[in-house]
Amino acid sequence: MNQMRVKNIFTDESGRKTMEINVLPSKYCTFGCVFCPLGHDGRIKTDKAFHFSETDGFLLSLSEQIDREKPDVLFINSMGEPFSNDQLEDFINLAKSKNIKVSLYSNGYLLGNPEYARLASLCDEVSCEIKAVDEASFQKFQRPLEGCTLEQYLDNMAGFRKNYKGEFVAYICLVKGMNDDPKCVARIRENLSRVNPDRVIVETVTDEKLGKSFGVSSDCLEEMQRAILKD
Ligand code: SF4
């Protein structure tokens, strides 16, 4: 089934009407996280952009849906990396032509690629992820493309952030056995100060099935949220 579509329309925490879309026909990502809610069937692990024949049709129907629903924000939150669609800029331009803001969600690794960074910089808001705290857990839990390292990952996000003029948001996902030990807090804070986001959101794995194996308890979440976000 083609997954390229409007996924949801909701009101975000700032009261903005948000249209959430997926610009990929299936999962394309640089990582293969063991806790990925998208699963692993039919996934393509890649850092490349591809041409998808269904994109033009989706752009047409999206234009009509935007006219009908009149959202404030187009939220590009795909099945993996939105940069894998070689027409990502057309989605950004469509939103701009209708005077709506663009929010882009990425795991952040590809922000080190100049062309992908250029595309991200066209968006009003960019969200990325900070999860593993050391190289061993990055390789074990996030299973990136060969040659990817945590150091490079953090450098890619930090480098993008230095030049980016929009709002940069970091999502910290607490994963059981990976970064839920209170000893990880110092390292998470260090990584955050290196990446320097405008806003930080601390969460855990909530997927119905995966939450049992990888989600942390609400007490642990609250305690670590406090410790990570304290001034
Ligand atoms: S980065 Fe996100 S989409 Fe990619 S494998 Fe990990 S959890 Fe899934």
C-alpha cells in the first residue's frame, strides 16, 4: 500500500492547525533502530534520495487538501528520512506558496549533507533526535548505515544548527537499557549543549507493542525529564 499521504490533522501545543504528511511510499531511513515503531519489513536503509512516481499525484491532492483544510503548518513527518524523496523541495514550496509554515522531522544524521541541510534550512522549524549516549549503544540500538558514528551524528546536527535561522527542536527518546540510567543524564545534557536546540522534548517509546520492551516507566520519565531539562 502506498503510504504517501496526509496522516493526520491536529492542533499542536501552540494552538496551530497542523497537517501531518508522509512523503515516502515505505520506510527509507539511515538507521534501523531496534525500537522503531515503523517496524523493519520492506525497509530501505539509505542516505540517498529517490524519485517516486506517485509524488506528483500526491502533491496535487495535497494542494487541494490544504485549500480545503487551511492548516497553519505543514508537518513533514515521514516513514524515515524525508530527504529520501527527491521532490522534498516541491512540498516545501507548495506550503510556502500557500503561506503556511513548514515543520520538518528528521533523525538529524543527514543534516551534515550540504544539499539536505539546504532543504532543511528552507523550513520554519526542524526537529531532530538525540537518543544513544555512546558509540556502543548507538551501533547496538540504532543500527546506522555502515560508517556512521555518534560523533559525526552530533557534529552534523551542531553544524546545521549554527547556520539555521528557524526553530530547532531536539527530541530525546528514553529507551530502556539504552539511555534510561540516571548516569546517562550528564551525557545527554552534554550532547544537548553541543547541538544547542531552541527547545527540548523528552519522551519515551509509547508504541503499544514496543513500549513494553523499550519504554521507561512514568516515574523514570518524569525524574529524567527534570534532570535533563533543569537550568
Ligand atoms: S531513526 Fe526513526 S524512522 Fe529511522 S529507524 Fe530509527 S526510529 Fe525508525
